[in-house]
Amino acid sequence: MTSELQRLVRSRYPLCSKTFIIAGDWNRVGLVWDGTNRILYVEEVKVATDTKAQGDLEGSDGALYIGADKNLEAGSFWSGLIDDVRIYNRAISP
């Protein structure tokens, strides 16, 4: 699973995990930005975190695509169901 949040500088560092998402099961996946690093959770277990500070994120007035590559290329789309997507601008707890 790969997650990407773009930094203010041109280079990007993918956040990768070797955690398997099992087909046919519902999975809870979360991505947290703590102001310095991205943290990826699967079933509320931390599975990846940045190895170097990411700095500030670039603002955007463009579209947000969930389950697709930024270029919307064939083969880049999530194959499965996505349900209950939430984006918060504050800290939350389950």
C-alpha cells in the first residue's frame, strides 16, 4: 500500500507498507499527518511512518482523488469498495 502527500519541494517520498489488505474483508485504513510526518495505520496498528521529516504540505485548490493515481491512468484505480471516507482538520480519537 502506498500513500503520497506532496511536500513544498519538488521531490516526493512515498510512504510504503508491506501490510496485506485481504480481499473480501473490510479494512480500516488511516493516514495521519502530525505536522512533520505521515503515519499509516491499518486496523488501528501503525504500519508505516516517514523516515525523514516531510516539512510543510503544499495547499491545493484542485480535486482530491481517493483510490486513483494523480494522473488517473488506467490500472491505477482501486479495485474494491471504499466506504465512509472522512477528512478532519483536527485531532480525533476513535
